[in-house]
Amino acid sequence: MNVKLLRMIKFKTTSPEQTEKFGREFAKSLCGGDVIALTGDLGAGKTCLTRGIADGLGSTSYVSSPTFTIVNEYDGGRLMLFHFDTYRLSGSDDFLMSGLDEYFFRNGVCVIEWSDIIDDLLPEDTIRMTIKGDGNTRSFECECPEKYQKYMVEAALKVGAETEE
Ligand SMILES: Nc1ncnc2c1ncn2[C@@H]1O[C@H](COP(=O)(O)OP(=O)(O)OP(=O)(O)O)[C@@H](O)[C@H]1O
Ligand SMILES: [Mg+2]
């Protein structure tokens, strides 16, 4: 039997800078082929977190939401970053028809905004993060496969985010 050791990790940030810092710290633990799936409303902080991840991987480009394409590629870092915004896709079929699932097999890190649209296609070890909140506070609820749990908690603690079991 394949028992998945998922754990829900929760923490809060109180500024965009702190969210970005978390991303920067957590990125240090990422490997080629990792997928981070982000859900949360408009303005939740998905791109802000992705900006931190890009920085943590060593890319010097400024990350903004993909506008004309579904995915932006960032290099120059330790690993490629593939930043998806699937908001405009109609569903999984649309993703597959566009051949976008090929990115999961490339040796980079995939960060996917609005990932719920393609949830059924996400690889088994996907890190799922939901961001909620208003003002400057954001709550992160992360469905975290075993191999990243330690790194996620460490990154949250390192940036001074309030953690919750
Ligand atoms: N603690 C926080 N963490 C992240 N962003 C925050 C925080 N507090 C305030 N903000 C603000 O929330 C906004 C987050 O914007 P961002 O573009 O990252 O959202 P998004 O989830 O990518 O939205 P969209 O779905 O439109 O792409 C920014 O204006 C940022 O300054
Ligand atoms: Mg965004």
C-alpha cells in the first residue's frame, strides 16, 4: 500500500517582504522536478511568494505574473524556475492540449498559480499551498510531503513567521 505521509503545515506572515523571504529560504531546499501548487484569491500573495522562490534559486529577473503566456521561464539560477498562471485555462484538458505537462518532467522547479484548475494533473509529491488573508496578514496552509516538511518549518521559523501545528 502506498501511504502518503502528508502533513498540514500552517504559518502566518505579516508583510509582503516576509512572504518573499520565506520563499527565498524555502527555495534552498528545492530540487529539479519539484512542483509547488498555489491557491488563493486575487492578491493573496502567490506572485509575491514566487518572487522569493526565484530569488532563492538565484535568478536575478523580476518575477511578475505571466500575462501573454501561461508560463514564464526564469534561468540564471541554481535551477530553472517555471512560473505558471493557469487562471485563463478552462481546465486540465486545456493544459494537456497545450503540452504544458511536459514542464513537470524538465529539471526545474514549477510554481503554479491557480493550480486548483489542474489539480488532477499534479505530480504525486506536489507541495500544495493555500494563501488567505487581508490587510498585511496572510495565512499559509501547506499540504507538505514528508521530504519537505522539515525545510518548510525551518524556513518559516527563520523568517519569523508565526507557526501553528
Ligand atoms: N503578508 C503578505 N504576503 C504577501 N503579500 C502581501 C502581504 N501583505 C500584503 N500583501 C500584498 O498583497 C498583494 C499580493 O499580490 P500578488 O500579486 O502576490 O497576489 P497573487 O496571489 O499573485 O494575485 P493574482 O491572483 O492576481 O496573481 C501585494 O499587493 C502585496 O503587497
Ligand atoms: Mg499572481
